[in-house]
Amino acid sequence: MFPETVLNTERLTLRAFTDADIEDTRASCGDALTQRRLPLPRPYTLDDATAWFTGVEEDRLAGPGERGRLLDIPPGPRPRDPVGVGPVR
């Protein structure tokens, strides 16, 4: 497993999810446009976001690699996009 790493550039930060991101995940996955484009539960609840986050963390701890990361793009205070990082299969 890779160590938990934060990657920073002038334009973005790539970091692991934290518990503080669960509400933002619920909000973004409950967005009408996101709901139209992705097969997500409707409505997307806080329990759904917590379950997804728990699965990402379990995958990360099981290795190899880190599966769930957040891409933060300034200047906003909230995370922008979840991305997956893991081994190529």
C-alpha cells in the first residue's frame, strides 16, 4: 500500500478523503445534474455518503494503492471532485 500522500501544486491539491468531506459528498451526489448523469441512489442521503466513504477507506486500508482521493481546486473552500487512484487491472 502507498503511504497516505498529499500532492500539492499551485493549481490543485490531491488528498485523501476525511470525515469532514462526507456532507460535501452528500451535497454533490444529490445535485440534480449529477443525479441525471450517474447511477446514484435517489435521494442521495447522508447515510449513502457515509457508506460510500467507509467503502473507500476500507479499500484504501486493504491496499494496494489509494482508491479514493479528492481534488481540491482553489479558490473555493470545498472539495471539487472525487477521483480514483489505484492499480491498473
